[in-house]
Amino acid sequence: MIKGQFKVSDPRLQSRIGYVFKQPELLQLALTHRSVSHKYNYERLEFLGDSLLGMIIANYLYHAYPTENEGRLTRMRATLVRQEALGKIANDLKLSTSLILSTGELKSGGHHRESILADTVEALIGAIYTESQDLPLLRSIVLKWYEPYLENIEPTDQLKDPKSRLQEYLQARKKHLPVYEVVDIQGDAPNQHFKVECTVDGLPKMMGEGSSRRFAEQAVAAEFLKLLEQ
């Protein structure tokens, strides 16, 4: 629990999630961004949730599409677990209003940042399983979240990483390539956290963060792509 910052969970949020926590501190942890606390944040739950989500979606696809080959199933899974898909799930659950962020992260729009929302969805999955230890229950909850997106799944054509896609987008339009700059590194290796600022001609600067410089660059590139593709 964060000293002095316990946040009573909105019962409507737990209703949308489809699970009522017996340990509300687990829900709070799943909603707490690293900017609030280096030790008390969602990253460990996100690590667990990422693996659980991949397994749940792979199992669903294996049984739902018995005639598809391994390559297409892999692409279908990638479509469903990528950041953009998780961002849609987060918006469906209306997670942005429940995120626990530092004042600086809040002012910079972190509660609407797709990378943070996607991480929070995975952290919620990890939190539900940590408390319940009930895989069938977790599977039913996650597949309920995904229900609107499970029919007629088409493998995405955007399986390249966001940084590559942003570079190709700008090159195709004969624009200058993005410039990335590390502006902050917190913690000691191997548990470091990077913040990277990116500049794209004609657009406001944006910030990305992650457990490595590469992940931080990918996160900010994804934010620019979302803006440009709109």
C-alpha cells in the first residue's frame, strides 16, 4: 500500500472488470504507475499478466480455429495482444480515470497514454490471478473483455515494431526522421527505467518510457503513430 495515498476502489470499475477484489490493495497496485513509486507499482503484475494473456489468447485461438496453421495463429495472437488492442480494452473498461499517476505524469497526459493503459490491462490480469489462483475464472473474465474483438479476426499488417513503422511513415512522405533523446534514467542496472523524448517535424514533442532505451523509444513511436494515423 502507498503510504498516505490509499485510493478506495470505485465499485463501478470492479463491475466493469468483472471481478471484485477481496484484497483492494492488489487492485490499487495494478493501477499504480512507476512514476508514483519505484517499489510499489504495477510492473511485476504486468510481467505476470503478459504471460497469462498470451496463454489465454493462444488457447482460445487453438480451439476456435482448428484448421488454421501455426503461422496464421501466431499473427492472430499478435493482433489481439499488441498495445493497440490492449488500449481498446482499457478504454472499454474506462481505466484512464482510475490510474494512479504522479502529478507530472498526469499533467503530461499519462492517463490517456496507450502504453500505460495497455500495461495496466496486463497488470489487472496478473492481479486477478494472484488473488484468485483460478485460471478458468481468469480466462472467462479476459475473454469477456475481448468478446467484441474475437469475431472475424484478421492478422494485422502492422507487425513491425512502432519505431520502424514511424520511420517508414515519415520516409514515404519525404520528411525528416524522428530524433530520440534519453532524458532520464532511474534505478540501477538491471532494474533501470528510461524516459525518452522524441521530436518529429511539425508535431509537439512526446515522451515514452520503458525498462530499456529501446522499449522507451518504441513507446513514444507508438504514440506518434497513433496521432499521425488519426
